[in-house]
Amino acid sequence: MIVVMQSDATENDIEHVVELVRSFGLRDHVIVGTDRTVVAAIGDKRDVDTSAIETAPGVDRVVPILAPYKVASREVKPEPSEIPLGPHAVVGGTRLAIIAGPCSVESRSQLLEIAHAVREAGAVGLRGGAFKPRTDPYKFRGLGEQGLELLAEAREQTGLAVVTEVMSIAQVELVSRYADVLQIGTRNMHNFNLLSACGQSERSVLLKRGWSATLSEFLLAAEYIINGGNHNVILCERGIRTHETYVRNTLPLAIVPAVKRESHLPIVIDPSQGTGHAYMVPAMCRAAIAAGADGLLIEVHHEPERALTDGAQSITPEVLVRTIQEIKQIAAAVGRTV
């Protein structure tokens, strides 16, 4: 349930409601809105006497949360959230966040060349995998901590926020030392222990949708992170598995307005994983922005034909420049900027 405070409620009124919520064994989550404050009470509320809360000073009303995902729901927070992407940018709001870079960190020269190129093109975040989940155990699986060190060096040189994947609970602390944003990949969307561990991190989390997950399951995975104490969650659609064979994955852009209706969390689109083909990426970038996405997660490589991972779906820096110029026009049409 949510406790909607009166517009003139004092800090003491809010703290009193928080104490009442905790006294019933519920978890409190205070959300300060533009007009009034809301206190979300999360947990099993079957034995809660809501009248004790309703009559508290400064309380306007108590409203049940109907969605299974509680704090991620728009019922709790009607205004869209803006999530930090490092110290200099956010995801959400009117400005689109472009995060670009190689699928995996291969070498110092490779990463730094691409990082400078995507920064000049207009990106605010650098993607790159130091740990790579691979179906085939004999393929390149990343440089590990060395890759994280290179990502940190690239950030120092360019100012780009670092977004990189964490694959296990044991890696959360290590990756948090180097990255600005912890990425949870599609294979780990249902790894609830990892979700909870990232919920205890101070880093923002970019959560990719599982390739067969429903919208409800996607938002419940985000709820795991938020329930752990970390409210800075960015959703990412990266395509789902279907019967189609002309794409690596099917990119369902209809999820953007659906998420906007159900949740206050921002959502970015990964058109590289979402299609598997570099020639499709610019068109899907344009379509994603038109649909209302808050940003893009794009794979870029200066030599795609020599990439150790996902070269077929990586665009070149030159194509990225043209793509960003194109989406600027679409962004203006839908009230956004790049």
C-alpha cells in the first residue's frame, strides 16, 4: 500500500508515518514528489490496521498497490524517475542518454580508440564487457579485472560513464570499484540472488530483459533490486527469442509505451543485441526514440570484421555519428534532446 501525505505535511508527520509502517513489520520507502510525499509500505499487510495510519497527522489517504511490482510501479511514483549515469549524466528526463562502445574489451588500444570516437559522436556512456557470458566455453570470455582497469582508464580520458556487466555475486564488489553502472545481462535477469546483491550496491543498475521474460517478470526483477535498497534501476530491452530467423532476436519496441504506463523507471533500447545485424541498428535507433525510449545502448567497433565478439551487429564510429545526427531530429519531434 501507499500512504499519500497531505501537501502541507511536515517532516515530523512523515517520520511518524514511517515509524508506524515499520511498527507493522513493513518496509518503508519515502518518495518525494513535485506536489506531495508518498510513503510506500512494502510487505505482507494482511494484519495491518490501516486506520491507525489513515488517522495519523498529515495523512491524506491510504491506497492499495494493485501491481505485483510495488516500488517500481507508477502507482507509487507517478513522475518518471531520472537515474544517475555516473556523475555527469542521467537516464530519464528530457535528454536522451546514448551509451556506446564495444561488446567486449579486447585491448587498451581498441578500447581507447572507440571510447574517444563515441565521446566525439555525442555519447555520455561507454559500454564494454570485461566479463563475457558465452554459450561456447572456448570462445573469448573477456579480460576480467584487466578489462575493468582499461574501462576506468577510458573514463578518465573521456569523462564517459562506464557501463559493464556483472555476472555473479562475487563480482559485484569488484566491478563496483571500476564501473559507474552495473549491467545485469539477459541470462541473469532471473538470478534473484544477484539481483538482491546489486540491490545492496551504491551503483546504478542497468537491467536487461530476459529473452523470454514477460513485462511483469521484467519489472519484478527490477523490484528485487529496489527492494534490496538500490532505487537506481535502468531497464533495458535487448530483444526476445521468437521463431524468426532473419534477426538474432526480435526487438519488441511496444514494450516502451507499456513500461511507461506501468512504471516510473526509465528504459533504454539495445538495437545491436535486439537485431544481430549492423545494418538494422540505425533504423531501430530511430524507431526506439520515436517510441519514447530514454536512451540507447549501441555496440560500436572501429573494425567490426575483427571484433572478438558480436562484430556482425557492431556499427562503426562513422555510422554512429550519422545515427546520432538522425535521431536528433526525431528527438526534437517528441520533445527530447540528445
